[in-house]
Amino acid sequence: MVSRVIPVDAFDLVIFGGTGDLARRKILPGLFRRFLSGQMTEDSRIIGAARSDMDADGFRQLVRDAIAEFGGAESKEAEAIDKFAARLDYVSIDAKGEGGWADLAGKVRDGVVKAFYFSVAPSLFGDLAERLHLHHIADAESRIVVEKPFGRDLESARALNQSLAEHFQESQIYRIDHYLGKETVQNLMAIRFGNVLFEPLWNNHYVDHIQITVAETVGVGGRGSYYDKSGAMRDMVQNHLMQLLCLIAMEPPNKFEADEVRTEKLKVIRALQPVDHHHIVRGQYDKDGDEASYREDAENPRSFTESFVAMKVGIDNWRWAGVPFYMRTGKKLKARASEIAVVFKDLGHSIFEGDEARHRNILAIRLQPNEGIDLQVTIKEPGPGGMRLIDVPLDMTFSEALQLEADDAPDAYERLIMDVIRGNQTLFMRGDEVEAAWAWTDPIINGWEARNDVPKLYDQGSAGPDDALMLMHRDGRRWRDIKG
């Protein structure tokens, strides 16, 4: 099955930080793939802007190299790369000074969609926003894209929101979380609201609990100094896992429109119960032979920063009262896997006896790798000799079910950038949503800092600290196995 490609309007996209790691790994190769798909019009242009002193030809070569390294199989198409490179331009710019801004103003056109991607440190957001208006580069129809981290607490998030609001309306601001661009994440809404099978069961009458897991096999080597100031709670839970929780738990919006969807997500965050410290487990990966420990990777032998966190969360509303949400994320775990599992309750009454009665339906949404959906159902085990029941998955792997080659599926960044050009904010966080998430997160972080909580050590290649297993065992439940 070939996905339908709908071209976007002509645009000028300025990428501040256009020579940086994120631009080279994700943004520029993603834009090349959208160009190959035919989604970009002939007169669309991409302008890199950074401190690096180079000309347009130097930037084009940087982009060629990035496509060759990160762009996939299509990167070998020399003619296509030449055509894409012809759309590129570059400006050497000083984010905090005046250098390069007049040059940029002369390159950005009127009469096309104007979008500005802030792929830079959050400390530069306000400076860029101010100078875009000071030099009359942005207008009332322009859009800006800002990357996380969007603050490190409620106070800093409010300050960032305020600095952007001085120059741009909320309708112009796109706070990007690449998890929301994943095909399976978007399919959460399609599954829930597009099928009569699930929505009637999506409540505390039928759901026993929900598990959200984002596991990584890599450590923090190479970015240890940054990560040690952040930790799993700020780096993953406050944004990525929070967004997954919202999509699973939110009420049906009146319409599938940006503000309708985001308002329902905001209601979920505001309904989150405060988390008791007994319902939180923090961990750090230990040394394993030649593999460094977290503290060695972070170059901080006294670090109390967590590389793993698990927690039990409740939601105060009619739909989810009494249903626990278990969330966990960590580095150096046994497999790279992201999954949401909706575990349904036992049968109210079973006609089968003994162990044959102990079976549950589970809807598992795989976000990575092998994006897809499993629905675990109970059937009779084949063969004679009585009624023996087993659980089997009804497996829909997207690439197989839709006959979709892996290279054909748009990357999350590709999809989200095209949504920016379209002016569709559905998959982007609103300012009040970000602040509400920090308002819930801050007391948790402040609590363990006040108590000087020390993270539990865990083995590399494991499922995390043993205390995380006990978090569910105390409730008579258990985590699903982490599988790649």
C-alpha cells in the first residue's frame, strides 16, 4: 500500500541551528524524504542559519553529507540530491547580536508560508523571537517551532512561554514532541475513537490497569553532563510519557481539531493525582565489566540523578477512578522498546475452572520498534483431551498489514514539520498544557530532592531496579516483559 501524499503550500523554512546535530540527523534528511515523496512544491526553500562561518555551497555540502549518513536508501539518488540542494541557502547569524539578520531578511520571501525552526538551546528562544520581529522577518502568519526541553520546572516554562508570547500568538507557536509524530501514537486516537469495539470498554468498568513503557538500551555517554542536570523525570516522563498518558486517558473531543484535542489532554493533566513517594522508584545503572556506570558516564561520582524511573499514577475523574497507570522509562535496559498496554479486567464469571479461568485480554500498542498493535485473546489450545485455554496475540504489524516498506513510512519529524507548514497544531503542545505538566511534576522532583533520595542501582541489560518490580507486585500485578 502506498500512502497518499498531499503537497503542502510553498514555504520558506529557516532552521536556526541548521548545522547542529538534530538538524543533520533528523530535520534535513527528513525534509529530503518529503522532497522525494513529492510533498514539497518547486518553489519551497530551506535556509540554514547558525553561527558557523560558511557560505551556501558549504551548507549544501553539509546537507549532502547528512543525507548520505542518515538519509536512508534514497540518499544514493544523486540527481534528486542535486535538485534538493538547489533549494537550500544559508546565513551566518548571531542569535544575540545583529550579525546576519539583514541578510536573512533579504532571503525570506513574502507570499509563502514562513516557518522558523528553533533547533537551539531554549536560552536563545527569546532572542530569536525578538529579532525576527525587530527585523520584520516574521509576520502575523509566520510559525515558529521550538524543541524541548521547554523549561526544567514550572517557573522556567512560564518564563519561556512569556518570552515567546511577547512576539508570537499561541496559534503561531509549535512546541514539538517527536513522540507525537509516530504513526502508532496517532493511531491511538484512531483505535479509540474510530472503532465501536474499544471506546465502550475504555473505562474503569473494564480496564484493570494501564502500563506505559519506554525502554532504551543506550546509556548517557556523550551527553552525560546535560543528562545529569535533567534525569529521566525531566527528560522523558514530563513530556514523552505524559503525552502518551494523555492520549490514552483523554475524553473524546467534540471534533478532531487542534484546540479540541489539546483541551482534552489538558484536562487529563489537571486530573492527575499527586504521587506518593512510596509509588515512585528511581534508579541508576551500575557498572558492568568494561561498561561504565551512570555516574562514570555523567562524570559525577556523587550524582543522585536518575537514569530510570517508575511510578504509579491515578486520575481523578469518572472514567478512570480506581484504575492505576504504571509508567516506567530508563537507560541501559534489556531491550529498546516503547509500548502502551491496556490490561482488561478478569471475567466477572468464568465457566471454566482452575487455571483455565485465569486469562485476560490485553491491547498492546507498540511504538518502537516494529510499530503495530497486538490484541491478546483467549482461545482453546488445539488438540484433544479437554478444554485447555491459551492466550494468543492478534498481531497487526503496520509494515506487514499495510504492505508498507520501512523506508516508506514517514519519520516523526517529517510528519510534524509538514504539519507546521499546513498550520495544523493538533500534535503539538499548547503553552498551558506544558505548564500544567510541570505543575504536576515539580512537587515530585522537589520531594525526592528534599529527602535526598538515592536512586537504586540496577544491572545493565535488566528491567530496572527490583523495587520497580515490587511497585506492581504489591498490587498483585506485574510488568510486561521488555521485548525489542
